[in-house]
Amino acid sequence: ETGVTQSPTHLIKTRGQQVTLRCSSQSGHNTVSWYQQALGQGPQFIFQYYREEENGRGNFPPRFSGLQFPNYSSELNVNALELDDSALYLCASSTKTGVVETQYFGPGTRLLVL
Amino acid sequence: GQQLNQSPQSMFIQEGEDVSMNCTSSSIFNTWLWYKQDPGEGPVLLIALYKAGELTSNGRLTAQFGITRKDSFLNISASIPSDVGIYFCAGAFGNEKLTFGTGTRLTIIP
């Protein structure tokens, strides 16, 4: 158990809809990173939030957006869903205490877009 | 997006055998991490490496940070049934994003 929780566990949406996924970070962690994991692939970095500000973004379009709240929990929002958005969405929490940070992952939200 | 090259892609071994897998990158990292992912779960951190040449063990698992900073290796000794799963390497440079490998699927043949 990493202490990182995500909700919901599963979700089915249709093309064009919008979705919000939620993540609660491990106690004491101030940074949340989001990853997309397509079937059979490794996770791909979407973006990271540190102290409520976006702190780095991967190669994902603007319809992927996020928020971090004062308690360091986070949301991932995806607008105008496409079939290729079907994937496991993972969040990972960490603490920026030095040069290196170790990220701990939640169980993920599996999104299916029909 | 970029993914690191992991090999082998899959392994079929008998219980008790040793396992070796590796991960290579075209760019350097200053952190290498190894994760294991079970079906329907998020990756779980196994070993973290922070220095080129470093060799670190965690029980039956041993990992090494390559001297060139562009590769890493994971060995599992005396495999047991609970070792089944997908193993991912991940590299990071500073406080930046993790770049993951393509994964090695480990299956144990009864």
C-alpha cells in the first residue's frame, strides 16, 4: 500500500464527453504526477503539479488539464474524449526535498471511451 | 512519447530459476528506478538507483546503474510464483518526469 488513492476505479464514457479523475497523495507529499498507460505500454508522463502549479508537461494536447488543491490532492480533466484516450490513468505522489524524488503510484483509473 | 528499450519483452521461466532483464536509453539519466506492476494495479517501486555504477539489492532483487548512465539491469534470483508480473524500468533526470521502459512480462511455468 502506497497511501495514494484514485477514484473512480473504472469509468466508461463516449467520444466527445468530458471526464474528471481524482487522486489523493500520500501523507506528507506535495507533488502529484499524472501518467497515461495504454494497454501493453509503459506509463507516459502527462503533467506534474507542485504546490498547486503545473510543473512540467509531457506531449499531451491542451484538452488534458489538471488542478492541485491546498491539501495536495489533484484532478485530471480530459475534454472532448477520443477513442485513443482509453487507458489506465495513474497518479504518483512525491516530495520535492532535494535533487531526486521517488514517485509512488496509486492503483489507477481505467477509462474506456466508446 | 519516448519509451526506453527493455529486453527481453517477455520471459517464460521455471520456479527457482534466476532472471535477468535490462533497459537502455539514448539519453543519460541520473536516477534509475525499477517497478513491478500486477494486473489492474499501479506500478510498485522495487529498487531506486541514484549513482552511476551503483549496485543495490532488495531481497532477491539486485539492480545496477550502468556506468554510461544510459542503461540499467535487474536480476531476480531463485524466482517464486509471486514474481509473476510486468517489470518496468524508469529513468529520471533531476526532479523531472519519469520516462518508462516498454516492460518485461515475467511468466513462471509450473
